[in-house]
Amino acid sequence: MPASSVTAKFRRRATLRRSVALLRTFPHEQTDPALFYGSLAKDTAAMIADLYTDATGRDLTGSTVLDVGGGPGYFADEFALLGARYVPVEPDAGEMHAAGLAMPGSVRGSGTALPFRDDAVDVCFSSNVAEHIADPWMMAAEMLRVTRPGGLMVFSYTVWLGPFGGHETGPWHYLGGERAACRYRRKNGHEPKNRFGVSLFPIRASDGLGWARRTSADPRVPAQLLAAFPRYHPRWAWWITRVPGLREFGVSNLVLVLHRTDRSHARMDE
């Protein structure tokens, strides 16, 4: 399926107005997380609903959506409004309760060893988590494992050399992650929430694209890369993703959309 087909519905929403509205909430991530994550949740649920409809011809009604690194559950209400059963999995108990939200059905577990059976969910997505773990591709493989045939895996992460790669330590991350963390500590009197080398890692756009393409080309893996695009950019700027070098600085957040195919087909191709 061509990328233009699986992103057709979402492209209509990927306007400059949407991009500006999202960017205005970014400075409030730590000072007003409800504002930031509430806006992001609404946009994420709509994006995934669009991608799922274009890929499958169905809406999210009755589907099971697994959010890897779901945190305190800001996304739950938005997916419920779309008729989906939303299940967040989060390894950090503190993060799960950080917002004081009641989140029945939430699961404590690691993204690199998901506590779910094979082929368990219709959609498995991760939003801004990969840059916080040392081996994001182990998590990506787990996400594919638990996605049932015909379902979607949506993997979205912050690119290190993009404008938001250093999170609260940016833009000094361009001088090095450790230097940026030390500068933050000197200025604020405490360590940043996202500590370089501990809870923040330098992941590139090419890393994700390379993994997705290798995965799609491997006959043993039941998955196909459908689309890759910059999450917060208007649709007329998506071409940046195709340009090596430029995409590392111009893509702030990369989205990879993979379709889970049938395992039996993968075995037949071996």
C-alpha cells in the first residue's frame, strides 16, 4: 500500500494551523502538563484513527489500542471517544500516578518485554518513548509481536538532532548531551528530568528508517512499512524525511507506520 494511501486522511488534517497550535503547547510540558498532554492526546488519537481507517477501511470502534509508555493516562479519554479499548503500559509507577488520574486497566510493564501474548491488539503505538530507552528497537520488535495480523504499529519518537531532541536541556544538546545536562544543573540547581545517557538517548531519524526498512525486507518478520513522516510538520513539508542529513535537523519527531501481515505469509516467503 503506497504511503499516500495510508496517510490520505491524516494529510488533510496536517495543516500549518495544526502545527502552530501544537507547537504553542510545547513550552508547557513541565509547567502545565495537562495542557500539553491534553492537546497531544487529542491529536494523537485523531492521527491514529485516520491511519487505521486508511489502512483497514474501518474505524477504531471495538478495537484494542495498546499505548506503550502510556504514562499517567492522558490519552485514555480521547481513545474512548473513538470507541476503542485503550490499554496503557508503563514501567514507572510514579509516572502512572503522576497526574492523579484514575486509569483502570493500566498495566505496569516494560516496553522491551511487553506482558502480552502474540497478536493481542489491533493497534500498538508509542508516543515520544523511544528516545528514553537504551534499546528502542527491542521495544519496536515487541510492539510488532503483540500487534495482530491486519493491525497497525505506530512508532513516534523525538529525533536527537531536531530542535526538541534535548528536551528541557535544549538547544544546548547540540553541544553534547552531557554538556547540556551539566549546564541545566548549574542553571536550575537540580538534574533535568530527562538525563542524558540514563533516560535520554541520541536516536536519529536514520536509525528508525533503517530499522523499519530492514524489518520490512526480512521475510521472517510479518510486517510492512507503510509510511514515514514528520509528526508535527504540515503535509507540504513532509518531503524533508526523504533527504538524508537534512532530516536529522529538520524532523523534530518521526512517525513510522507498519502494517502487521500474517505470520504464515512470512514463513512461506522464507
